[in-house]
Amino acid sequence: MKTTLMAHEAAGGLVVSDPEILGGTPVFRGTRLPVSTLFEYLEDGRSIDYYLETFSSATREQVLGVLHYGQQRIEQELTA
């Protein structure tokens, strides 16, 4: 009997984790682009514009949405 693994989503559906896509690594919806690459680029001092030029499969709305989601989660955690 084969077990079916389920996909999950986060950040209001902007990010998905599907065992069938990169082994479940969180990616921007509709892409195979790991969300972690965004944070790695930002950590290295690169701009959002540079990131979007490098990875055209992600949209500005997705990137800004993920960053906004992170900000909201931090604020919620600190006010809880």
C-alpha cells in the first residue's frame, strides 16, 4: 500500500511544501524555487531587484508577500 504525502502551504498560499517538489523544500507557489534562496540573497546584501532579475520565476508580489508574512509572524509572536 502506497502512502500519499500531502502538500502544505504557508504565507497565505505564497509558499508550498510538496514532497513531489524538491523533496518538500518550501518553494514559491508555481515554481521550483526554494524560498530559502530569497533569504540567502538578502543575507548576502543583494537587493530584491537583483533577486528577481536572477530568478524570474518568482514575482515581486510573492517576494514582498513572504517578507510581509515574516514581519507579521514576528509581531504576533512578540505581542502574544
